[in-house]
Amino acid sequence: MKIDNIPIDLILKNMFAATGTVLKIFFLTILFSVPLGFLVALARRSRFKIISLPTRIYQLIFRGTPLMLQLFFFMYGPFYIFGKGFERFTACIVAFVINYAAYFGEIFRGGIAAIPKGQYEAAKVLGYSRLQTFMRIILPQVVKNVIPATGNEFMTLVKDTALAQVISVSEIFDVASKAGSKYFSAIPVMIAALFYLVMNTAVEFAFKLIEKKFDYYKI
Amino acid sequence: MLVKAYNIKKKFDDVNVLENISLEVKEGEVVSIIGPSGSGKSTLLRCLTQLERVDSGKIEIDGKVMVDTKDGKTVYADTNTLHEIQLKVGLVFQNFNLFPHYSVLKNIIDPQIVVLKRSKDEATKIAMELLYKMNLADKSHAYPCELSGGQQQRIAIARALALNPKILFFDEPTSALDPELTGEILKVIKNLAKEKMTMVIVTHEMAFAKEVSDRVIFMDKGFIVEQGTPQEIFGNSVNQRTKEFLSQMNSYNQFY
């Protein structure tokens, strides 16, 4: 099939293949950065400066510099420092995880801070231990608090996967822009836009569903 | 004596909130603490329920020493003892502090199961009995956000009672309620008083304090200014500060 003298079916085939890479980056990043972000949030809340301050500096660096630069760093940095580096795809995942954990850390920290002091006090007076208080009373409410901001991050992540091409991880946008310059056409990039939109529609639906699930109570 | 507190001192930054407070509460006694805002009433309650730590002084609850000051050193009991003492007291907050993600029933059974290791059946039975008593049995599956302030506060009282505390503290239990809802909470407390529940109530409801208490304590600026029977305090206090405060409260009540 050809439109405007472009082999659409070939491009689509390549894009579907690249979608696999995008989904892999997406799910692996979520899998590692969400729990890591949770630890970052707890570390930031620590009353020990020796824990909270380095965590804050880490967040500042990874939220304060471009993700693209961080991808380069994890791809080529270790070679310069240790003479031995990550494999291309691994470097990509490491960069995404460390970058996103910094953002999730901030979101979860806000979610925890938003729980009123009275909840901790009520639990303490009733005799809950600190761990019981956190797991049974605080955490479920934090989850509800952070759903909208987390959904935001997930959607950004879908689009950020396009940056993986800077270290030659072939993903949808990479395929599209190469095809675009080869056939001198904007159509491949338009198709790429549709791919991202479809994936993010799925994310949006999923979060709508989760939000609804937590709708049975209000603070 | 269920509660013995001697020479309690507590500072926030450089402000002395409690200055040498001593207080004893007998089993079955109902004590009201009144006084202007910032007089340290709530802080005293928070120290007795371990939400704040005292700077110095001695607190003993049901024969167990929570904290003691010897030779200028203030030492709290070990974690286990503190937990045991915690289980002997209940606290009802001004703004209820129910757990919003739990249903009414779960709010009352969860602490029993988690803290007292009761079975779910036993905890549910106790919770339902308390809900009947509070006239809220039909709300057991509702969530706190669906209830009025008065209903939420009654559930908070039921949640505290379910753990069988020896003494129940109330920190301005009606201050966050509309006037027409205040009555239902006061009725519950009056019924508890009839059942000889030991209670310490910080309140701004003077008529209520007069009616329900065995003893009234008037606090101001971190001191206990005066204490006595309701007749002694409300009827013929000779203390200038007490009289001023009561006449202020009177004119306020008349105005509204």
C-alpha cells in the first residue's frame, strides 16, 4: 500500500515493531521507578539530614537537567569513568528509572504530607504502631492523593520514550523521523503522533478507572 | 487514683504552656477543664495521652508510671509500658479524626483487631452494640464523609470505647459542631457519666460542664487557677480571674 509514494505498510510494520520497544521502556520504567520513588519520598521525609539532604540533591540534579543529557550520561559516562558501560537498552532503562524516580519521589512526598496530622494522632492514641499506622491508615489515603499526578507522569513517560533515539534505541519516533527524511514526507511523523495518542488514551482510561475505584470515600 | 500528674511543665519554643500542673482523677470521676484559649487545656490532655512529651513532671496512669523526673532528669517509660498505658486511655478529638477510607464499622473494628488482636466476629459484635447505643446502627456501612459532624463524633466515641479504655479524654468534643448537633454529643457523654465512665473533658460548654462534672478545673496561662465542685466554681467563686472568665462566657452565651 502506498500513499504519496510512501510504503505505508512497511512503515507501519516498523512502527509496530518499535512500539514493542516503547512498551518495554514504559513498563520497565514504571516497574522500577514507582517503588524507588516511594523510597525517595520516605528518604526526603527522614529527620536525619544525612539521608534527606543527599536525596534532595539527587532529585535536584535529575529534575534539573534534561533527560536527554541523562541518557547520554548513562550510555557513555561509565565508559569514561570505568572503561566499561551498560548495554544500550540497559543504559536507557537506567536513565529513565533514575529520572522518573526523582519525580515520583516528589509526588509521593506531597501525597504523604497532605495527610492531616490528626490521622497519625488518632492512630497513635488507639494504639497502632508506627508501621501499622503507615500501612493501614496513611498509605491507602496517599494512593488516592497521588493518582492524578501519577497519571500525568505516566503520560509524560509515554512521550519521553521518544528521547531514547538519542542513544540509538530505535523507538517509534526514531522510525518515523528516519522514514520522514527518506521519503521527504511528514506523513510518518503524523502516524507516530497517532501511535502516542492511542497509547496515552489507554493510560488515560486506566487512570480514570483507578480514580473511580477510589471514589467511594472523600477526605 | 486513675490519673496522677504532678508538676507537669511543658514549653513550646520559649512559651511556657504548662507551668507546674498537678492533677488527680479518681475512678468514675468526671472532670471538666475550662479556661480561655491558649490556657494550656488541650496541651495538658495531649500530654496525658502521649501526643506530646512533657519537659518535666510525673505522670502515672492506673498505677503505671509514664514519665518521671528525678534529679532534674525526665525519663519516659520503655516502649512496652508506654503502649500498655496508651491502651488504658481513649481520646476524642475536636475534629473527630475518623479514618475516611474505612466504613463506620471498619473504623470501630480495625483497632480492635489490629491492636487488641480480637477476632473479627467479636470485634464486630462489640462495634454493633456500641453503634446501637449511639443510635447509629443503620449507618454501619456508611463512610465518614457521608455523615454529619455529630454522627462522626459519636462514631469517634464508639471507636474509643471499643478498646475498653479505663479513662476517656475529650478535647473540645463539640467545638467543631453546629449548635444543634452539640446536644447529641453532650447527651452521649451524660449517659457515659451515668455508667460511671471516668472522663476528663476540655470544654467551652459551661452549662454542660456544670451539669455533668463532679469537679471543674479552671486553667489560665498554663496554671490551674482554681478547682472545685461545679457549685464552688460556677456558684460562688471568690477568684477574680475565674469570675472574669465566667462573666465573659455568660455575656457571650446571652449574645448568641
